[in-house]
Amino acid sequence: MEQLSKSYNSNVETEIYSLWFKSGLTNPDNMEEYLKEEGYEVKTPFTIALPPPNANANLHLGHVCGYSFHDVMGRYMRMSGHPVLLLPGKDHAGIQTESVFTKQLEKEGKTKEDLGRKEFYKQAYEFCMKNAENAREQEKRIGLSADFSRELFTLDSKLTKIVYETFYSMFEEGLIYRDKRIINQCPNCMTALADIDTEHELKRGIFAYIKYPLVDNPGEYITVATTRPETMLGDAAVAVHPDDERYSKYVGKKVLLPIAEREIPVIADEEVDMELGTGAVKVTPAHSPVDFELGQKHGLEVVNVINEKGLMEGDIPERFKGMGTVECSKALVKELDEKGLLEKIENTEHEVTVCERCRTNIEPIISNQWYLNVKPLAEKALKELKEGNIKVYPRGQQKALMHFYENIQPWCISRQLWWGQRIPVWYSGGKKLYDWLLENEGKTVQDFEKETGVKVSGTGELYLGEEEPESTNGEVWEKEEDVFDTWFSSGQWPFSTLGGPQGDDFKKYYPTQVMIHARDIIFWWSARMIMMGLYRTGQVPFKDIFVTGMILADDGSKMSKSRGNSVEPKEIFERYGADALRLWYYSDALPGSNAPLREEKIKGNRNFVNKIWNASRFIIMNIDKSEISQISEREIKKTEKVAKTEKHLLKVGKYIEKYQFNLGAESIREFFWHQLCDIWIEEAKKQIQNEDIGSEKRIEVLTELLHILKENLKIMHPFIPFVTEAVWQELVNLNLAEGMLMTQQMMSL
RNA sequence: GGGUGAUUAGCUCAGCUGGCUAGAGCAUCACAUUGACAUUGUGAAGGUCACAGGUUCAAGUCCUGUAUCACCCACCA
């Protein structure tokens, strides 16, 4: 009978995809209608909010493959009677996009200031939309059966509105506040960074031993050791361990800070490590996170000497002003040496914090930022975890998540960027005034004017809202320049995408079922989605978190563009097809494991895909046109083989429900190849080889074989949707099947 | 320093609540096949399940300790 091509050609995959997409049945509302029309029971909706990839670049292999987990769940659920919503989107990725796009502007010889905030935003938006389009193509290429009619971008006004509502409500409850804290400042990106946006690098540095003379004991001094001499200009104290006998006599006395010529106290604190350096440590609250804590504890003065550009400033000798930190360090060391206050300098290697994007050294500085007190939210999240309302796979990650919640710190939610959701706040009389009044409790606007010499018109009050408020008595409203940390909006993804707590989709599709992503973002994303979800909706945003493995280069190293060892998804699609890639990923990228991408492994899976094609082809070829009606009308007898097949379907279904995709993939391969092909088809060959066309024996054997093939196609479909649908459509052409495999129901389950 | 996990065939890993004569894929070797598929079939080789103790009738599987590795968090004056 009809001649199918000798091997499966993965080029048909795009064609198959458009078949699915055109049907509109990836939209759960349509799917629900379809189920009703076909007389199936409509089960509860199944929702996954897909992790939105960053809209500043093409998708990498990890993204693309990750979606095959979402899709296997989605397809299986759809075939089991659930209207399935796989909700796609794209993330604006604040810092990263701003950095990528600014670099692109640089190549054109422009800066973001040249464009101005509005134009910058507009162009960055276009840039993201272009990338989003590419990303969407890749998502389709892997076979993701998502409802693209609902696709969203994190900066869509619908989402922003919901994010703002959350902000207003949190502010009113006192969870959000402005605070002066030490932050990670990237002097290059000119923004505060969350800890997550920083990395650590081992760099060469110096260890300078500097003598601080005692004020009341001429000739005596305390030597402190520091890797950053320039920060001494901002020192507020020298700290020693209370049990340290070498220094106990000095505690409570004062030393004269060289060069700055300021008197600072000697304090005692348990935190000080007696073994390290000289056992005496200089305390610079303004420029070191630890020192900041120490300073707060001991009520020390905060002396700012480095500005947000990483240059020296503030209450320091004129000659150092405007210097970079390294330059200043050198100059200081030289002067100290001349004064005989430099004991020695050691070369050392130490970890420094750098900006994840541009690798610039992070400058810890004091800054006014917006904070969210996440502690009460974390407590609720922790409770849900403990009660088992959210489960993390692999289980070990659950403990890690609990530990994270138990030790959570206030979250800095403001970023000094242009790209993002601008914090909807207005300051009467200006931001500086507001912060000043906050720091100087009890003082008034008049005090501000007197002490700073700046004239303001306003009350120092805040107004929350997007639109500029009415100006009464000629007061001037200053708009907040900062934008939200990206995680503040992506943390609301599962409900913001469904239209917020009032949305129709929300009512129908929330909470979602499962969150699937790579392990590196569990704290930064999932942890926040749980907190924000509980806060806004009172419900957990998803019941399960499934953490995928990481794709590595074939030598086991991390894939990265800079190393040149990254593999484009496109290459794999072209050479082996999406099904082969998916199949490889199910078995290799298990939770907690690494998956080095080896070509020969994908090849092996491609062979299996081809095997499916050829076994189907064999069965189709053996059915004569004249036998079709007899075969399709014949009742399926529950033979041993059919029963075994049913059992197989149930088993694989269980694996999918338990997120054991590797076992599922292994089973479908084992059953199809080594049971159906190697044994049953071989048997069938012998049974029909001497039979006449249309004979009872032939009809019996072929009917059973075809049925088993179709059942196998169904259970394999969630894993490898393309080849199975391609075969199904061949069957449809011959009147041996109907409709699309994607929407077939697994009735035996 | 804190946390989490890993350690099973050459490689990447399965092995759920203890019953294994320890599996898969890829790689290797031998043989077969122009027959749906050379993108195939049949078979072989390859492992004291990191190490040391313990619990048990029975341990890859549970407990304790040791070692090595990985990731995350904190920090390094």
C-alpha cells in the first residue's frame, strides 16, 4: 500500500506544529469545548505558568529543553481530559537587558543618556519584542503546546497594574519602606545590585598593615590590617575581640585616624577574629556590609567617602577627592609610608564581589533604597512547605528552601535603571527631602532647608500612584526614578499572567499545578513566587516545584557563549529533530544531575524516532486498501497483547504524574522497540506471510497490530509529539484514524 | 563558616517504601542481514554499587563516621 518515505524526516516538524496551532486547541477554553462536543468528561483545568525567558537574547538549549518537561505534562493532561493551559511569556530582565542593550548602543557610539529615558525605553522595548519573536519560534520548534494567544511580557500594562497594586498594598501594610542600608553598588552599571546579581572572583590584592596612634598614649599605636586602605578615610572605629589581651587595655580609648586626622574609638566585639591579620580591625560602616552591622550595633558614625561612581568624596582631604579607589589606595599607602605609619604590605589573593554582568568590582556603599520586609511573608511560605502544600522535587531542595526562608533578609526592591517598571511614587518637595526627614527623626522641612541650604517646595510627604498628584500651594512633586527589581514583578508571574486575583482566568486556572525550572533560580524565583502568591491570593501559586538538571557542554563544563562551547538549539533541530532532543533530555537532565550534551546520545534517540516511523510504515504498508474498512470496523478483542499494552499505558502515565520522565521515556522505548517491534511485529510477519489479502487471519492480526500501534502512539505522544503525530496523520489519510493525536483521549486510563 | 546533594559498567545516569543473580542509553567487541528500518538484528565483554563501621534473616537501598566532588548561601578587616 501507500509508500511512506523510508526514514522519518524531521523537516515535517514545522508542518505538524502549525497543524496543532491552527486547531486552536492549545487554548484550554477551546479544548474544553472540544471535550464537551466529543462527549468526554471535562476534568479540572491543568495550568502551568511557563518560566518566561529573558527577552534580551535567543533561547539557549537549557530553556528550550526545559519546555519539553512542561510539554510532556501538558500533553499528557490534555489527553487525559483536562483543559490544559501552558501559559507562555517573556521577561524584561531589568539589569541584564539594560546592560545588553546599552552595550549595543555603545557599538553605535551612543549612550542611553543620548536617547533620554523615554526613547531608551521605547528602543529597548522594540529590542525585546524582536527577541521575543525569535524565542517564540524556538518554543514552537521544540513542540511546546502552549497557548500563545495568551502570551505576555512582564512589562505589559496589564501586568504592571497588578504589580503596582501589590506595591501599594504592601506599602500600606508597612511591609515596604525606605531605608538606608549598605548595598552592592556597581560603579559601572550605576545601580544597586541584589546579592544574586553579584559573583565572587579571586583577585590579587594587598594586605596593608597600618598604624593608628593612640590619642592618650604617645608612642603607642594599634596596627590594623586591611585589603582596602582607601576606606580608612571613612573609618568610624577600631574593633578588637573582648578577650584579646593584647588590646584590652585600649578598649574605650581613642585612636587618631591618620591622614583624616579624626579621633575614633576602640571598641570590643565578639565578631572580631583574633587570628586574622593583627586581631584589630578597622570599622568602615559606610563601605563594608559587616562593618555596617557592627556600626549599627555600636552606634557608630557613618562616614561616606566613596560615591556611587566609585570615586572618593565626602569629608576627606581635598587631594583625594575624585580619585578612584585604587588610585586613592596607592596615594594613601605612599603618604602613610612617608609618615612612618605603614608597617608593611603583603601581597595576597582574596575574593572580591563583582558585578555579574560587567565584572566590575562591587562597591559597598550606603544608599537609600526601597525595601520589602519579607519576613512575615517567608513565615507563611515556610508554613505551607511544612504542611506539605508545596512539594519540591528532588526532595533535598525542599530543605534548602526552608533554610532560605528561615534566614531571609529584607529585600531591596529598587534598582537605579531605566528599563523596568518605574516605582509609582511621588515625593512632595523631592526625594532628598523625604529621605532626610526619615533619617532625622523629629526634624522639619525648615530644618532641612537650614541644614542643607537647599530651598524646597513641598511637605516631604509621599504620594503613591502613576499619575502626578495635584499640586496644592505650589508644591513640587518629584517622580521616583528607580524601577522595581525584576524579581518583584516576576515573583507575581503565576497570578499576574492570569489577570490578577480578580481575573476570569485566575478564577478558572489558579492555582497552577507545577513550576518547572533549573535549580539555580529556586530561591530567587520560586521562593518569591510562593511569598507573593500567598500575599496576593492567599493560596500557594503551585503545588509542586520540579527542578531540572543543567545542560553542560560535551566535556562537562558549563556552556557559555564566551567559551564558545555553547550549542545552538537550531543546530540540533536541523540535524536530529526536536523529538530526539526531547527524548535525550528526559533521560539525562534529571533533577540534581548534569547533562553533558553528547551528539551520539541524541543520535541514538533519533534512531528510536526513526524506528517508530518505520514500524508504523511497515504496518501501514501491509494493510491493503481493500482491508481498511474491515479493519477499522472490527471490534478490538482484549487479547493478551492488548491487555499488556493497556498496562504499559497505565504505567507510563503514572511515571509522568510522578515526574519520573526518565522512567517514562525508558519505558516507551523498551516497550515499543523490544516488545512491539522485535517480538510482536516479527510474529505477525510469520502469521500473515502466506495469507491472502482480506483473509480472516490477516484482518485479525493487522487489526490488533494497528490498535497496539495507535495506543503506543498515544502514550509516546507527550514525550515525542512530532513523529507520533506525523504517523497519526498518515493513518488519518488512510481512514485508519481520526483527528489529531494531540487531542486524542487516553480512555483506558 | 552554613546549607544541600552526589559518589553504581569506559561515559551520562536509573535502581520509589531494604529481597539484585545490580540495570539502561551511548561507546566497545563478535556474528548476522539487501527482508519496515545498515538510523537494523542477535549476542558478548565490562561493576568487591567511594571507603570504614553498624542495624537486619537479608543493604546499592537504612544509620554513623571518613574522603572526594558539585551547587547554593554567608564571609574573608
